[in-house]
Amino acid sequence: MNAVRYAAVDSWIVAKRDLIHWVREPVRVFANLAYPIVSVLIFGLVFGSAMNVFGGGDYIEFLLPGMFGQTIAFGVAATMMMVSMDADRGVTDRFRASPMSQTGVVAGRSFADLVNSSLELLVLALCGLAMGWSFHHGLLKALVAFALLLWLRFALVWIGIYLGLLVKPEAASASWMFLFPLTMFANTFVSPELMPGWLRVVAEWNPLSSTVAAARELFGNPGVGGDSWAAQNSLLLAVLWPAVFVAIFWPLSVVKYRNLSR
């Protein structure tokens, strides 16, 4: 019990440190919050007039869950960069030389990221409501949908932490080139049913697609359905995919932190 308590205390200390950095860097915080808003305006108002939703429905309502998912996925790049910079500058070495819980140090970063992610989703949801998006199945199901989005973010953050400990900041800054295909080869902006055959399979089994489809179902937004097993079981996969990522990358991150050599 003492080990768990110390890990929780150290997690809070590290999380508070990261949150203080965000408060003292308002420009970066503003940029993180402004990007999804600008994206909604571009995709919803500029491209939205030419987009169709498979099965019918308003494109803005189809788009917003996809934008929630893209915002969740893009946060991995920021986590990866911050962890890599801490390791490169020797901050992580100072943590390792201190009597701190090894699990707590890496977990603190993920908890701070969840706070930031919640704020991003809140701002994006308010922007969506102003543009005509809405949830139709009640507040409780909407909160479950946001919980699934944060569950995916929590899982992806552990991938970002592990890769941040593994690579230099220069390589971490190039992570965007891998995140764009992850968010585009999915059901975020276009229904998989409108894609070519092979790409449809990729999009339907993309972990991000499962969470976005589950969110659409819980929000009562259009674009739900499909003939594949993945499309018909999106709620189940929205829980299982992140669980698999956490089970793999949480231990890997702790071990990598313990054996960090740079």
C-alpha cells in the first residue's frame, strides 16, 4: 500500500509540473486549442458543402465526432515531443536519481495530458454546438462517448511516452507524418463505405475508427453502421483497442524509463 501511495503522490507531482508548464506557455496552449477549432471551420464550412454522409444526414454532425478523434490522436505528438525533450535535456535523469516511483514519473505525464485533452474536447464541443452539432441520446450517453475518447487518448499517450523515451527530439518532431495517415485512413472525415475496397478494410479496423463510430452512436449522430464485424461492434472495440495499447506500452514505458541510457 505504501508503494501505491508513493506512486500516486509522485504521479501528482509530475502531473502538476507539466500543468504549470502549460500555464506558463499560453501561446502553446492557445495554438493547441485553436487548431481543432480552425479545422472544424475548414472541414465543416469549406469542404462540408461537397461532402456526403453514407446513409444520409448532416455532415457537421458526422464531422464533429471525427474531429474529436483527430484531436485525441494528434495529442500523442505533443506528448512524444515533451518526453523526448525531457530525456534529452537531462530532466528525466534527475527524476531517476531522485527517490521517486518509476511508475509515478511516467504516469504523471499521462494524467496531465488527460487534463489538457479534456480542455481541448470541451472547447471543440462548444465550437461544434455553435455550428449546429448536437447530441441526441441524452447527457449520460454523451459523457460516455467523451469518456471513450479520453480512454483512447490515455492509451495513445503511453505509446507517445514510450516512443519519446526511445527517440531524439528531432525524430519526435517528425511524428506528424505518421499521425496524418492514422487520422485520415479512418472514418473521421469520410464514411468507409465510400472508400475503395482495401482502404475500407483499413479504415474500419483502425482503432481510431472504432472510438469515433462508438461516439457517433452514443451521440446519435449520422454515419453509424456498416456490414463488417468491426463496424457492428465499435463499442466493444472502443474499449478493447485502448486496453491492449495500455497493457503493452505502460510496462514498456516503465522498463524503458528504468533503463534509459541517454
